[in-house]
Amino acid sequence: MGYVFEIIVDGLKKFGGEIVAAILLALAFGLFPGMRSLFKYKVQNQEEERLKSELKQKEEALKQAEAQKAEEARRRAEIERELEEQLHVLKAQNIRESPYITRLKSDAERGDVSSQYELGEIYRKGNEVERNERKAIKYYRMAAKQGHSAAQYELWKMGYSYDDFLDDDELE
């Protein structure tokens, strides 16, 4: 190993690099332990700077990802609001009763127990009409009074019996 350094030193001397040759020899043979420490410090400092730069880049990437996530959440909430508004408009447009519902109501008022039960189901579930529990109870009660067991069961599931209610007029 010393031979290699001698060749380097000889080459540097020819080109006027006696100082560099002396430093290399000193490092190679440990004559200047402080030089080795200085070299280590410089390498450590460079590594520290590189790590700081990496950390800064990662922090910036994290900030960008968080901003994108917040923007996506804002857009999602905006879309959900728009959909809710559109759904509300569509429901408002469909409030007109279908001929089927009109006929069921007519039959229910005349005492048809199947129509009464069916209207109770339609209003409880909100099928074809806006969901209305009070109307569902009204029609279930009408059917239950005529002995319709499914209507009695639905009232029981809702926590009522058909005797627990106010007058029919109050359920309108």
C-alpha cells in the first residue's frame, strides 16, 4: 500500500503537488489524526445535508398529498350535496300520485282490506310516494281492524297495536 502512495506522491511532485502529496502521506500513515477527523466531519456534514434535503422533499410531498386529499374530500362533499339536491328535486317532481295509488286509495276508503294493507306498505317503505309513517299507520290500522294479520303484525313491529291510536281523523 505504501508503494501506491509513493507512486501518487511522485506523480504529484512532478506536477507541483507537494502539498497534496504530503497530505496524502499524512493520511495514509496516520501522521495527522486531525486530518482524518476533518475528512470524517466533512463527509458527515455532506451526508447530513443530503438527509436534510431528502427530508424536506418528503415533507413537501406529504403536504401536497394532504392538500390533494383535502381537495378530493371537498369535491366529494360538493358532489354529494348536488346529488341530494337533485334527488330532492326529482322527489318533488314525482309527488303527483300515480293512477295506481289513486285507485288503491279509492278502494281502501271503500273498505278493501288488501288495498289498505298495500297502502300501508307503500307509505312505510316510501315506494312510489314520499315515505310517511303516519299514513302507513293509518292504512295498517284500517286493515288491522278488519282482521288483516299482516297489518296487525306490521303495527306490532312498529311498536303499536291498532287500539293504541288516536282517532282516524288525527292520523290524516
